[in-house]
Amino acid sequence: MSLFISLEGIEGCGKTTQIKVLASRLEDLGIRVLVTREPGGCPISDQIRQILLNPGNNLLVAKAELLLYAAARAQHVDEIIAPALQKGAIVLCDRFSDATLAYQGYGRGLDLELIHLLNDVAAGTCRPHLTLLLDMPAEQGITRARARNAASAGPDEDRFEQEALAFHLKVRQGYLELARRAPSRFRIIDADGTPEQVADRIWQVTSAMAMAAGRA
């Protein structure tokens, strides 16, 4: 049986680290796992990612940003996520449609109903069965993220990290509001602690569902 799990949270909350740990634990049990990310996940969406996260694109307006996310998601779902779910895999995605609501809706102030509509167009019926919200204070997360980027030799993708703290505070509150509105799907994970501690918290809320899906 397929299972779609998304990981969400503010910058620096540790999603990328934790998704790798969770995938490894599931693979050790012989469960087929696909790890992917947004924006990106396939060649066309990765090209859109370069536009969205490049700090040089500081003139990108909020509505254009929103539409680019929708375009990247539509390609990603059709090319990667939906086929994997149809084959019975467990899909772990680093951000999905909730991120657009949190960042472009609560963070940028764009209309939430419009974002829901675009998410529906882009993703169709593809929705996470479980969403893990890695939560921590915005000040702590953005400090972590900026330190990580300063030490990274990878591509320059810190356009959102350059936003003022007020923006990240709105994004965090947006995520918490989304979790409040969908308690059956969201699990809020305390992201403060060592990577091992956070991984154990995630495993406590995912292991039974994931192993049941993997055996089906």
C-alpha cells in the first residue's frame, strides 16, 4: 500500500536531515521508499527551483513566485510522485503544498483561497496522508539556516533566508495554524534537540503507519 508523507517547517528546522534518517530506517526494514523535494524533484522542476531560490532574483513578485511553485508542483506530481504512489512506494517529500500556504499565503499575504485552488490544479488528488511539521522558534531556525548556508559549498539557494525575521515569524505561525485546522493529518514534532532525538520523535509517530503500508 502506498503512503505519502510530507515534511514541513521553517528554514533551518532540520527537514533535510530528518527525511534522510527516516528513509534509511524504512529501507533497513525492506520498505521501498522514494525521497523527493519541493521545489524540484525532477529536471524541469529543478530548473524552476533555481529561479525561486536564487537570491539574485530579489525582484520576483509574490504572484509570480506563487505561480512558479504551482508549475513546479504540477510537473513533480505527474512525473515523480503519482507514479511512485501507483507502484506502492512510500513517498517522503521535503515540503509540499502546505509550504505554499505557509510561505506565500501567511508569509507573503496572498489570498489563501487562491493558493488552495492552485494547489488543487497542480496536485489534483495527490495529497499527503501524513504531514510532519518540524517546529522550532523562527529565530533559532533562521540562525541555523544562515550558518548552514555560509558553510555550504553548494548552489546559492538562500533567497528566503535573506527575508527579515518578521517574515519567518509569519511563516511559522501559518504552519501552526494549518496544523490546527488539519489535526488528523498533521503531527507537530519538536525540532529542538540533537538530530538523534528529533529522529526518534519522528519514528514514534510514523513507524506503525509506515510499516503497515510497507507490509500491505
